[in-house]
Amino acid sequence: MYARKDAEAQTQDPGDSYEPGGSFSQFIRRSATVIEQEADSPTASVLPRQARTLVEVGLSKAFLTDLALKIIHYSGTPSLSQLIRRLGLGAGVVQQLVSVLTEESFVEVMSQSDLYTGNYRYRLSDRGSSRAAQALERSRYAGPAPVTAEQYAEVMRRFLSHKQELSRSRVKTALSELVISAEVADAVARSLFSGKATLLYGPSGNGKTSMLERYANDLDGFSLIPYSIYAYGQTIRVFDQSIHEPLEELDADMSGKEDRVDRRWVMVRRPAVVLGAEMGADSLEMAYDPQARFYQAPPHIKAQGGVLVIDDFGRQKIPAPDLLTRLLIPLERGWDTLSLVTGEKLTIPFGLQLLFGTNIPIRQLADDSLLRRILYKVEVTGPQIQEFTEILRRLCLQRKVLVAEGALEYVAQRIYSESRLKPRASYGRDILEMLLESASFDGREPVLDQQSFDGVFRLFVSQEAEEDQSVEA
């Protein structure tokens, strides 16, 4: 599954330009100033510069012609400004392209939409409709113009070479709402702050998934994501609305600067992708859609510059050693190789933070040669009785369950004195859920007291004790 929703360097070191926890709009304004004042500088800029000619775009005239015709086909009668926005190219380049379409009788110029701006509207001619149909047979991709594989590699290599420092307070805040021991919280915070590969392990139900998801969904920083990549005659879609969240400040601060910033790229909040036990061996490869006839980039490429979480590690359809090899080796060397169905190989820069969560003993997952590549390994243990009492108190408050005097302490003592149980943080949620359902069955308001707890505890003990025994076996 994809969690969370999924978008994106010339004189200044990005590490100096970007201040953790600072204003993105200030950062973007500084970058825009660099581009405007030093447009001819060979030094890398954070935001890729807009191509000024068809040659600089890097795509063939035939490809751009087909793409423009497909966009017009789907748009009806777009204006020049609409074509500029949908192609993601500069005004000068789009005007050149429209001139080609007009000269070859692929489009017809309609009346002006605005007499004063001269913003003509365009529609396909019969010849253009025929060419568009042929183009759609080859590929139904009709989004912004792709960046070439070479352009993608160049921009991402510069971007990934500058580590973004995370905000310590942001990491601590992501964990602050969870009731965990100070020792575990400190170890997890230091691991996440490092930006390095991290493995959280320990019995299920103690908050490993919650820690990873809270951290991943509250990342500070940014990444650069292209709408798509063009390689070996194929289009690979990268931008994914379910993962990438464009920075609103970009549009606000870059208005009027479309010809200075390459709009084929999107600056997004650092992306986070969460994959669970459902992933198989092909989940980390490019997916070809035979109907649309273009590719989708794999999730770890969509997470470039961000975080990839592998939850329930060791329960995937791909063996754990194979999964570690597939991700850790490319991450170590800084580049990954993707294969097209036609056999060509695409090598691109690769960088992100890789996080694992598992309840399987780590020695059962892989050998030392792979596990040593995960620098941080943190054991997340079950809560102490005081921590469990606080977890239960917060849950009752959230679920609006009345609590009788002394009931929280009574529940905690009963659970921790039961020899067949190994208390977990999730016990509070499970017991409260059973209590709510029991109250609904009896047709009364839910109240946590000794009587209501004792009514569900017998059922709870028998199922949890059996589960613990099966895990040990």
C-alpha cells in the first residue's frame, strides 16, 4: 500500500540555502534570485532552469509534436497559456512548437480569446486528429513534457549530494504523542534524526508502526520530482498525487518566473511511502501499463529524497535477504538500475531514508553481511505498568469512555499480574474495543469499571495467551 499522499540546485550550496524549520517561501525566493542574477553561472542551482529552446528540452520534435497534439485532443480548444501550463515548457519553446503544428497543418487557429493579449485558441485539424490518434495508439501519456534520463540524473545527483538536516524538535514532536519509555524514545529519535537506514524490532503491538508512520508523515524538508522521465523511447511517470504534496509557496513565489524555472519538475514536501506485507518481488520494479502504454516509476523512486518505510518486514512475498539486497546495496552505492520490458537498463541516482519495522527476531531475517548495513537497530519493548496506565487513560479520553475511580489502576494490575500475558501497548486499545462492543450489546453507555473489565477480560486472556504461545512456537 502507499501511505500518505505522494511531489521536488546554481551558485549556492542547498545546505546553506535551506534552513530546517524555516520558511519555504524564503528559500524559494533566494533560489529565484540566484537564478535571475546568475543565470549563466555553471554552478548548480536547487531549482532546474527552464529550457529556452527545443534543443535544450532534450526531446525530439516528433515526440513533442505528438505530446502537444494529445494534450489538445484532450483539452478541446486550449489557449497558448493553457498549453504552456500543461506542457510545463517555457513560453518561447511552446510558441516554437505551436508554429510547427500550424505550419504542418496539424492545428487550426481559432478566434482570439482575448483581443488585447492575442491569446489565440487552437483546435486539431482533420490531419491533426489523425496524427493524434496514431500518437495515442503508441502511448496515452498526455501530461507535462518529460525530462530526459540524463537531465533527471544530473538534477538528482546535485540534489542528493547535499544532505538536508532534519529538525530535532520535529523528530521529537512526531514521537511525543506516543507513550513510550524515555530510553526507547531517545534511541528512536536519534536513529530517525540520523537520516540513515533504521530497523525497529520487538514484539508486535508496541507502537513500531505508529512511530514510523508519524515520523514519515511529518517530515520537514523538500524534494524535487519530475512529472515523468523519458528513456529509450518510453515515458515513465514519477509524480504521484497520492504521495507527492507540492509546496504551495512555489506557485506563489515563482509567478512571473515560468521561463526561469523548469516547470517539468515539482518541488514537493519530502515524500514518504509505506509498503507492507503485500509487496512482492516486482513491487520495486517499473510497472508497465499495456493499456496506457507508459510506465509507472516504482515506489522507492517516487520516494527519492524522502522516506521509504517497509512495515511488517520479513512477511513480504519477497524473501527478507532479497529485499535487503534490492534496496540496501543501491542505497549504499548511490545509484539504482531499473529495467524496461524491452530489456534496456536505466541507471539513475538513488537516495532516501530507509526504515524497517518488524516483530521477527532480527537474526532470522538475514545474515550479518546484510544486517550490518543497517546502522541503527532499536528494540521497542512492551510498556511498563505506569506507561500502560497512561495509554489506557488517553484512550478512554479519546473514545469518551467514563472511568470509575481506581479503574485504570485495577485494569493495569490485573493485566500485569496475569502470568499468561506479555503486556503490550496495544492491549489498551483491544480491551477498550471489547468493552465498547459489550456495552453496545447490553444497550448501555460504556463505562470502564471493575465489573465491565472483568466481563471482557476472560475472553481477552484466552485469545492473547494462545497468540503469544503460537508466536513463541
